[in-house]
Amino acid sequence: MKIVAIKVTPLQCVETRATDANTPQVVIITGAKSQLAQALLRVAADIGELALNSIANTSTNISANTGAPLKLYELSRSQLDITDAANIAAVFAQYRPSWVINCAAYNAVDAAEHDAIEANRVNALGPELLAQQCLLSGARLLHVSSDYVFSDQAVCDSAHAAERAIGDAKESGVEQHQNPDLASNSNPNQVHLPRPFVELDAPKPLSAYGQSKLLGEQRVVAVLGEDAAIVRTSWLYGQDGHNFVKTMLNLMRTQPSLQVIADQIGCPTWSDALAKVIWQLVVQQCSGVFHYSAQGQCSWYEFACEIQRQALALNLLSLPVVILPITSAHYAKQALNRGVGLAKRPSYSVLNSGKLRSTLVTNNTQSIPNNVEWQDWRQQLNCMLRWLS
């Protein structure tokens, strides 16, 4: 597979999509300024040759199921507004994509509580309009969703279910954590054991943001059915954009102490690792709903402590700061005192990536090198911080 990524202007013309195996398949990446879109381009550059402002450049060959090279176009909101059906139709007519990777999203979780209309417009209507145009043109759509479609941990109601939960957790590479709020349950026939969410678990979002992401998934599936590809991910961070790791590093350089939530458990995921997984799904022409995160799990507090530990070792920080654990309730109360309302977030939202991993292994196509996508979250964090150092 050749991958040639191209930054385009709104007026740039693109050749029509051809059908022979030597003609590039066009992949459109929406939300060009997002950290995931940038990661997709960066990973493409690692695979082949990243050609900016040039269609003529060549790149390294990597085998694909289709046998055809891929040519990438990253489009910003000014070039492709996913909430504008006419704009989408015009872009599809111009570029004739084989795949669309939707990285465009409304990600302001707290703001969505007061701006649900806009969150739904971007996170639900936008994916639906993309799906409709993909259906008309024969293109494939890969849509990115969130762990926030779930609420807290999945609960197992019997010993048999508990055994399944332990198996699921081992497959996902996480340890079991007993929920202290449920530990006092006196029913001997009911075992409460938090386990990573699998794709068949019923979503139940707690926030307007989570509701908008779930609605987007549902509308994509309603249009494309079994041909839809949806990847849910969690606690995404990377070299680009605004995210928890970069925020923590900035605060650790300027503040003597920090307070970080310790009672929300999830799994940090490096954007470059997610990008590697997405390219494998595209290359292998996969469809379905998949979960992807790094291996393991932690709280935001544990995540912050590990960021500081590794950043000090890599000389990204000169001095340590005090990091204090606090509860979600205390953090929300502090925010409310400042006049800021916070959206409710799940206390446990670890994702089980077992289905995705087994799918990629079963398809047995040449995987993208380094295998960083299956590393522990601490290892992924180290890769990202080394990139910054």
C-alpha cells in the first residue's frame, strides 16, 4: 500500500477515482486540525512518504487487501463542513473518496451541557450526513466515538458472569478493581465486579456529550448498517491539540501543586497508537463496532503522577510538584464555586480491545510496525513524551 498524504486548498482539483489496483484509493480525513487527524497523517508518514502540497511524490509500498495505494486528503471545517449536506456532496463529487475517516467532532464535554443543540449537530447530524453521502457514492465510513457513551462499570449478576468478566478483563490487559460503593451489598447471589466494556454492552451516557456521540453512532448504523465502521476510544491525548497530558505538563511548570480526580477510572490512549489501529482497519476493509484503548487502566490522578514521573526522567520538567488526589464531587463543587458547571462523567469506562485485536489478527494482513498499539498505557505515554523531548 502506498500512502500519500496531501494538504489541499479548497480550489484544488482531484482526479476521479479509478477502479484498477494501481490507481490510488482516495481517503478523506475530516477535522484536519484535530489531534487524531494529525496523528493519522503522522503515522501515514511513518508508513510511506508524506507528500505535502504535491500529488506526484511516491512512497514506500505496503501490502493491502485491495492491492491499491491510498492517497490521503485532510480537510478542515472550512473545506468540509460535515453538518452541511450540500458541501459534503460537492466535496465527494470533487475528491471521489473510497474511504472517509471522520475525526470532526464537538469535544467540549462540559460546554455540551449548555450547548446540546450544537453538540448534536456536529456529533450526530454530521456523521449521519457523511453516512448518507457514503451510501450514495459507495464510499466507506470510519467514525470515531467515545467511552462516554457508557455509564460507570458493567455489573455482573452471577458467578458465571463474573468469570466471564475476569476473562474479558484479562484479554484486555487490565486488573480488577472492586467498587467501594458496591462492596457492602449484602446479596450473596450478586457479584459486582467492574470489568472493561465490550462492544455488546448497552450504552447509557451520563452527559449531553455522551448522548450526542451515541446518537451519532446510531445514525451511522441506521444508514450504513453492517458496512459502518465505528471505533470507540478513551482518554485520548497526543502531541497535537489540547489534551490532559499537555495541560498537566503546562501546569506542572507553572503551579506549585495540583489537585487531580482520583475516583474516575479509564485508560489513556495515545493518538498515534489509535491512528495505527485505524489504518489497519482501513487497509483490511473492516466494518463493525470496535473498542480501542491502550492496555491497563488508571485514574486521572494516577495518570498525572505518571506524567510527572516520566517527564522528570526525560528532562521535560525541572522540578516535581505536589499532586493531590480529590473526588469528582469535590472537584465539581470547586468548579461550581467558580461559576462553572461540569458534566457528569462515568466513574469507570475502561474499554476491552479484544474484539478489535482478534479481528486484525484473524485477517492476518501485514500489520503496521512497532506494535505500540498493544502496549500498556505507561509505555504509550513514554513514546509520546519522548517525541516531545
